[in-house]
Amino acid sequence: MSRKNAVRGVVLSAFVVAPVLAAGADETNLRLAEGTGLTQVQANCSMCHSLDYILMNSPFQDKAGWEKTVNKMVKVMGAPLPADDIAVVVAYLASHYGNESAPSSP
Amino acid sequence: MRGAHGGNIDRRKFILGSTSALTGGLLLPGIVGSAAAQDLPAGAVASGILDALPGKQPLIKRSFRPPNYETPVSFYRHAFTPNDAFYVRWHTGVPEIARSDWRLRVSGPGVKSEREFTYDTLRRKFKMTEVAAVNQCSGNRRGLFSPHVPGVQWGYGAMGNAVWRGVRLKDVLEDAGLAASALEVVGNGADAPTLTGPDFIKSLPMWKALDPDTLIAFEMNGEPLPKWNGFPARLVAPGWTATYWIKAVADLTVTDKPFDGFWMKTAYRVPKGMFGASGFESQDTEQNSPITAIKVNSLVVDPAPGAVLERGKRIDVLGVAWDGGSGIRSVEVSLDGGSTWRDAKLDRDLGRYSWRQWRYSIRPEQAGAMTLMARARARDGSTQAETLVHNPAGYHHNVVQKVDYHVA
């Protein structure tokens, strides 16, 4: 039994969740909510970071909060988001991951 | 050197499920989290799965890329946090550097002559020394802020305690020779931003750089640094938050002016005066100061919050307490909501920058809910906050913890 499997066994027996584990936890399995703006989010935000940053920072920011974050990413971090798309991305984040959205809904 | 981590993603093993919303995997009802689960943003709870980076045990994943992974609190039962369970925090991709390729350059207007060292020459030329010290991310416990603030939503585990071994930064700087104008030592690691964003670079004031406990460390807990924690060498600035502990350090520039990079001038700042003097005057402004020394704090490790305790049975509560280097004077425990406090027993002193483990024996007599509070006091007289000192970046969360148990 490999070390990792041993660890997995211990964790599973301690917390019995289910007999079968899903394969591969990595960012390619991250799914954000469908909606206008998702394409721009996937194309731009994921150049530098995995999209769990968005989920992790939800749902507590209002639209102004997300706007501040997106502007920082563009102006400071160099996200190559065309000016026209900034509002689209902000609207997407506020609507699906804002403080008035349902928590972490896919 | 960037994005090295990206190539490793497929080698990682899925250890426990995520939420069905994320991966079609398994729901983890609060166990991953820690004590903090109910206080973290819902999205952070949902995405905070257990996942193992290569060479690491399963840790709480906050973000895949850059890798930000939190140590589950149960590992703090060890006086020193195992290297393979030590938390991971990067702003950018993780550099892959062969020991033989690594160089440390010392330059700038504040040195008399430039230097370049290899791994072997640095270790041969200077005396090796070690220090036990807590390494704590500035944003540890940010996820517990109310109201929440954006950033990596850490629970309690963006910290660890280790014995760091290496050469004194002071000895290396003095070998190059310091000019009278030397003001700050600017450390840059081999990591680089993905796009045009600012490189992660941090400076130290001369007094901190010349402190005999400030090291260029090659090892933690007797082993080479894992690449996740800064291989081949990192700065160790005991008592100060981990933002200054530059990983995979490659360049040291001694300046005669305050370094004004983004990560000094704009980020890692606290409102002026909110947490006392920074000790870093060349970086203070009218409005704010750099975050510097760790605030006194404590954490209950065992039994885990939410545990069911057996009525009438004596049990040892285990915790840790630490500060920015004055050392821990006492830890007090209250079982009545803070009306009365009694001293916990401190374990052996492992050094003033190390955390101090503590124990408190309880025998719950009444069935039902029970709340335990723990409060550390440092030798400099400071103690933990009773209520959160809210600040925009979510730093210095050291509110007295309230841990709920159930007695049955």
C-alpha cells in the first residue's frame, strides 16, 4: 500500500463518506456557473490563476467589490481584458458570485 | 521560471472528494475545514478540498494555481510541523531550480562590493546556525474576518513551526561590506509573475536584516526545504510574518532608498497606528505601515472543535501559543465565557520565536454544550484581541478563540 493510499484509507475510515473516489482533483475539473461572461472569465482570469479564486471569494462581495478586484487584476496584474469586457466580467461575478447570489451555485 | 507547478497537476492524486458542485465528487460535511468551517465564506468551504501536492500530505486546498494549501490543525500536535504537512503559499508559479544551478547575488548601492555565491560556496564560507521559529502568513485566519475581505480565505492553518538551518544574512552582507548609506535589504526569489504584474519582492530594514537570527536557510526540521517551501534557500525573518521570508531567494539588493515595489508600497499594509509601531520607519507613510511582527496568538489543537467529550472523564486540552519573538508568558483558559481564567501548563520553551505548546486538564461534569476559551499573553505584556480589529487586507486576526464541545 503506497503512503498516499494509506493516508486515504485512514481518512476514509475516519470520516466514511463513500466507497468510490472521484478521479483527479485539479483545476480542470473546476466548473463555474453558466452565464453571460463565463467565456471572458475563463479566457482571461485563468491565464494567471485557477478559477477557485472566484469561488473561494464568494459570496460576500457586492458589485463594487468585484469591480475593484477586476480593476486591480487589469491595472496592476496585467490581465489583458479588453475594456469592453470588464463590465461583462464584473456583471458575471456580481450576479453569480456576489453577495446576493446563491452560495456557490454551479 | 514560471508555471512549473502547472506541469505537475496531472501527477496529483485526488485524496478526498470535493463538493458535487465542483467536480461531481463527494461532499465533505465540514470536516476538511477545521474549526473555522462555519466562519469561512461558503464558497471557500465548498472549494476547500483535501488535496496532496507531490511530496506533501493531503492539505486543505485554497487554490490550485498558484498553489495555496493550508495545514490541517491536527498537525499542530507536533511541536514542529512536519515538512510534508507544512502550508504552501505562492503568488506565482513555483520555480524548479537545481541546487547546482542556484546562485545568490548580493549587490546594490548599499554594498561595497558585489558577491555571487553558489549553494556550496555559501555553505562553506559562512557558519551554519539554526533558529526555531513560527512561519505565519500575514493573512492567516483572513477567512474568519467578519465582514469578509477578499484574498486567500485562510482558516487557522496558514502557519507552521520549524527549526530553520542556514547561514546568517548578517554574515553574508558583511562579507560584501555595507556602505554607510545602506537602508534596506531587498530580497527577490526566482519566481516571476505570469504576465506583466509586479514581481514578488520584499525588503527588510537594516536592523532586521542584521539580526543574528535572520537567516538564509537551506533546511527545515533537518531536511532540505521542499520546493513548495522555498528550495534551495529562503530568507527566515523570525518574528515577522512570512511575506518577508522570500522563497527560492536569488537576489539581495542593499538599497540606499526605500524600496517602492508593489508588494511593499501597496500590498501587505495595515492602517497607521492600528497595530502599534511597525519598526520599519523607511516604509511607513502618513496613512499606513507595512505589516511586520506577528501578534500574540493561540490556538486549540486537541480535542478538535465540535468533539464529543465524555462526561466525568479527565482529558488534556492541547494548544499552541506564539508571538513575534518576546516569547509566551502565559496561556489562560476559561470555561465560563471569560468570567474566570486559570493558567494552562506550558510545555518546554523551544526558543522565543518558536510557538509554545500548552496543556489544560478538564473534567466536564455537566452534559450538554461546553465552550472553552484560550488566551495567550506574551512576555512583552501584549495579549490577544477580545474582538476583531478589522482592517482592509485581513491581517493580524488574533481574537481569543471560543471552542465549542459537546459533553455526553
